[in-house]
Amino acid sequence: MARKASATKAVKTAKSKKATRRRPQQKKKGGPDPIDVHVGGRVRLRRMVLGMSQDALGKALGLTFQQVQKYEKGSNRIGAGRLKQLSELLEVPIQFFYDDYDTVIGARGFAEEAPGDPFMDLLHSPEGVQLCRHYSEIEDPKVRKRVLELVRSISETETAKAK
């Protein structure tokens, strides 16, 4: 019985040493990597600009909409081949998915993150994407100008209320 207990202890010790050696290669706790989140956000932005649903994108890639959701949230990494497929389906160069990474995330390490750019925050929101898409569909310059004046008026009213 003592021999069995010592053998079990030796196996557990060997397993814990093995697990300790692997730990640096495992995914860090605390959420997805910032670059994965950024790339996924750019996929989402472009998909929404095109007016494409997650389901439609998933079918074109041979995936479920849940897998597309995970890509867009950054919880699943997008491999090189899949990124190439996405660039073709979404009609953008691969570099598009990495654009603005430095300005959004800032320096890595112990540096503090820079505050978000309000314009980029707008473009990354569903409402901002819809606003830009619908505004760009307005062909009459006079109507475009009136829409801009309306938005400016609302903005000024909101700013005055906040003070």
C-alpha cells in the first residue's frame, strides 16, 4: 500500500512539473488578446458597413453565426487563411484588419492606454455604422446639408443641456 501511495505521489509530482512547464504557452487569463479584439472589431465594422448579417458571413465562410460572433469579439483567433477569406468576402485588403491598431490600443506593456477617439468610437458602434451608411446613400447635396445641420443642432442642444 505504501508503494502504491508513493507511486501515485510521484506521478502527481511529474504531472504538476509538466503542467508548470506548459503554463507560459497557455492562454493568459483575463480575456482575449487586444490584437484579436481589434481584428475582430474591424471584421464587424466592415460586415456592418456592407449590411451583411453574421449568418450570411458565416454561411459564406462555412461557419455558424456563433463562430463569427466569437471572431468579432476576439475570443477566437482568426488564422491567416481565414483572414485571407475574410478580406476577399468583405472586399478589403488584409491590412484593413490591422489599421488603427496602434492608435486604438496604444503602446503595449506598462504604458497607459490612450483615451479613445470619439470619431473612431462612433464608427465602431452599430449606430455610427448605420448613420454613415445611410448618409452616404443620400445623393442630393441639399438634403445632405440639411441632415448635417439637423445633427449639428441636436448636438449643440445636447451639449447645452450637459452644462
